[in-house]
Amino acid sequence: MAMLAVLLVVGVDATMKWSASEAPKNLQRRLGTQLASSTKQLDSENCFVGGFDTDHPEKVYVGGPCSLLDVTTDANGQIQANPKQGFRHMSMQVIHGGISNKQGSEVELKEVPNSAFYHALDSDAYLKVGTTAHLKVGDYQAMMIAGQTSYLAKSKGTFKKNAFAFNRNADNSIDEVNLCVTACCTPQNGQPCACTDTGPGVCSGSDIPITVGQYKFSVFAASIDSSTAMAGSDGDGWARLVEDHGVAENGTKRVQGNFFVDQVLDFTGMAADTLTVVKPDSSRVNYADMVNMVAYEVKSMQVQSNTWSASYAFPLTYTAGDWDNNNNIRTLGVGNVKINVLKVSANDLVKLGVAASLSAAQSMKVIYLRYAFDISGISGTQTSGNWFAYDPVISNGASGSNTLESSDHCRRSMLPSVAMLFVWMFASTAW
């Protein structure tokens, strides 16, 4: 088995790395962050391509078909691949995010110096890239640890948990935590639901299937007090934040609010004939018919070109739980995520920094997405806290469903463009 690595110039110094692969049908394994992989069958309809900008690992690219890659082997025996005419791709990048209360007021998230790190691994088993950072909430010593990992699915299998990197040590080794990402229950009427069995390590939901040709993104965030935080409601950590901003419920104060993520999906490189958004009520709207700066709630989406297509089915739930320093990690329940999409003007693309100039923006095809998660009740100490995880996957037209409508079970096997959901960690954001 071999990995295809393609070096493309992006800007002056940035390097684009493409990887593509196809797995033998009889190769299956349980997934954590590991995926069985092979790149031998480039003419397969299931072959899918993933890439990232090495100068900006928070920006990822997906594309195809693999058959439109010019594959060569250099003098060192390394396989390289360069896209040919007709190759199509999209990029996904988070540009803003943060925490807000129910009234919409936001608080700034400040990156802890030297806490952010980027990790990638190119092996015979998988290609993965991820980012993680520690963030302080406003002027408090309350923190969020947030991270994501994306990888290329090149074999068929199932999984329930994903491993997330949460800390880089002085010797550059990475600490990881395994979190349940399958739903233990189904929220009703927009309200979260509680797991029946909340014992440490229990992950009682159904296995999540994954198939060849899917590009996977898994994201998480966890609350914790900094190592210098003063405990208690008169201190400066989470307990003080809850005391200052919490809302009394049955005599106990709880933070009430949302975590939100803003993401840009640029499908200019698709030379797309159509982009279709499907709303929760199953009504549809085409990109060409979308009104600028009007929010459309979305549950699925498809981008179609003449040579390749990508299907997006957005999981509408995320898992949540708590942790402590005795390695007791519990999955407590499932909440709803709300996703809205906007079509923005060329002027807005320039203001957002997505386009370098107005002329460049006018030739781009871009949509702007916001994901909102209810994190009411979040708190933490130096030895315990809460966590939540969201586990979307992207599929090409061959490996995913050929229709925009699918069951909840199938939606978890396709990609929502939450992509680098928690790369908000590198941005200055607010509550």
C-alpha cells in the first residue's frame, strides 16, 4: 500500500499536499482515528482525494476523481500526483466562532500562548491532519480545550469512538482522549436527551458505518480551569464565571448559551453546475436562487460538476458528557446542532478575508455556514469538566448516497461541511 502525496504551490511559500487512496474490499477494521488504506486503484469510482495547506492546516480540501491525477514516482521512490484538467475540488475553512449567551452577547476566547499545535501523520494505514489549542474564556482562568482531526476513509468499517489530541508535551508527544461520538438517544422537540447508561467508558449508541471514499472530520471541545486558576465562586475559574453569568434554576446557577462556528465552503474549484441546499422541511433551493445574506436552515447539500460530485448530509446531533482526572469519561446525552447557510456578496468576501480583491471575489462561488451548539450547564475545575463532540463525514458521489434525502443512520456516514469545526481555536472569538 502507498500514499499519494502531491506538492502544489499555493501562494508564495505555502505547500499543498494531496493524498488519494482506494482500499481493497476485503480489508476491514475498527476505526478510532485509524483507517485502513491503499492507493492502488485510482480508476475506482470510490477513490477520493484529500489535501491541506501546510502553511494553514486549518484549511482542508477535498476533490476528485482520482483518475484525473497524473501519478509519477520520483527518484526516491516517492509517489507523487498532479491534478489534470477536469479534476474538481472544494476547500473548507473555519473563519470565526465562539461562545454566546441566549441574548447573543459574546465573550472573547483567548489562545493560551504556545498551546496551539498541528499534528499530521502519513502512514500506510491512513493520512490524518488535525489542530488543537487551549483557550481562555474572556478574562477568566476558565478554559476550553478544542481540537479536530480529519482523515481519509479508505476501507469499509464501523466505529463508536474517536481519539482526539488534547495536549502536546515538551518532547512533542501527543496526549489523546477517546470520546463517544454515536448517539445514545434521540432528542425530541428540540430538547436534548439523556443516556440510559452513563457509566465511565460506556458508549451505548449504534455503530457508525464508514465506507471507502469518505473524508472524515471529527471535532471536540472540553472545559477545564487553567493550572493557575483560583477555585470557587470567589476565584477566577469556571465557578466564578458561572457565578457572574449563570442563570438560577431551582436554586442553582447554570451558564446558558451556545457555542457557534462560522465556516466558509469555497466550491469555485468544482466548476459546479449546481449546488442544492435541502432544508429541514425537505424544500430545496439552488445556489443561483439564494438571496444574499438570507439565512437558510440546512440538513443536507450536494455539489455537482460534470466530472465529480460531493454529497453533504449534516448530522443534526452531537454527543456530550463529563470527564475527570481519574480517566472517568462519561457520555451523558445528545443535543441538537442547528445549521444555517448564507450566500454572501463579493464585497463581504473581501471584508471576511476570503478573497484578496473584489475582482477575485466576483469569480468565486462561496457559501457561509454557521453551526450552533447548546452548551448550557458547562463548567469545570482543574481536575474535571464537560466535553462535547461532533462527528461529520464527507462523501463523494460514488461512495455516498446518490440522493439528498437519507435516513438519520445514513447521514452519519456522509459529510457535513463542519470540516475544521474547532479551528476557531486560532481565532479571536467571543461569548
